[in-house]
Amino acid sequence: SSDLRYFKKLFDVATPLEEDMLTRNEGNFEIFLKARETVYIPFKYQSMRPLEKSEMTRNIKVSFLKSQDWRPVGILFLKIEPTPCCVDQTFRFQHPEQAFLKKSVIL
């Protein structure tokens, strides 16, 4: 939940944050709702693959199902537009070949 707090602060999202809202059961995430209850579900998409021209936009389908009969309650289509990782610092070390490098880098 600390990373969710960070992203909420970064993107100025003013929604309540509930600890341990999702539970995992047999590989699926579960959330229990009361009648007419509103819930804010965070999504985080992370990929370390380099971006290609054909992958500039991805569409992902998220289904919300009833637990009794697995019928869909809601379907959410997410359009993901990845941004490349930015590098704001580089380090260059010059060291002899086949020797151990011992350096402390304070970030």
C-alpha cells in the first residue's frame, strides 16, 4: 500500500485508500461489497520490455464476476499507453578487466 500512496500523491488522486482491500483465492483476487457500496480499485501496470512502435497502446479487459455463479457484474476496458523509463543519472566506472569492483553508490 505504500506504493499506492506514492502514486496517489504523484498523480494527485483524491480517493480513499483501504488497507488489505483485496484477498487472493485460488489465483483470483476477491473483494466483497455491500449493497450500493462504492469502491476504488487501484491498477498498476508495469513492464520492463522496451517499447516498440506497434506496442504504443494496449487494451486490457478486466471482468468483475459474481462469486456464486461467475456471471459478469461489470466489465472494464483499460487503454494502456506506456511511457518509456526515464534515466536521470548515469554512472561510469573504469576498472581493470577480471578484477572485483567494490564501490558504494549513494542514491
